[in-house]
Amino acid sequence: IQDESIEALSEALVQLGLVNKRAEEVARMKYILGIPTPIIANLFKVSDRTIRGDWRFAQAWLRRQLSAQRGM
């Protein structure tokens, strides 16, 4: 990954946190730390299904955000 890509992802994660803080935290835990869904669910005291939904939302949101940044 290039430095610009890391910087763009970092900024996108910050922006995601403004929209949905838990989705941002889930994305960081899964993408950066590789923590499995059941452990994240336990940490947040929610169901695995809730975390999977947060992860899907985060992935879609980040994909759109990063695509828009590349299009600038």
C-alpha cells in the first residue's frame, strides 16, 4: 500500500467515525487488527449479526469515500 493510500484510508476512517462511530471502530478492529467478529461483538455487547451489519456498512461507505477521493 502506498503512503497516499494509507493516508486516504486513515482520513476516510475518521470521516466514517463522524457518521457512525461503531462502524468506524469495527472497521479498524477488523481491517487493521484482524479481530474476529465474535470477539468484536462481545466487546460491544451486541450480536454477531449487528457487527456484520456494521462491517458491511463500513466497507460500502469506505469504498464510496475512497472512490470519490480518487476521482478528485
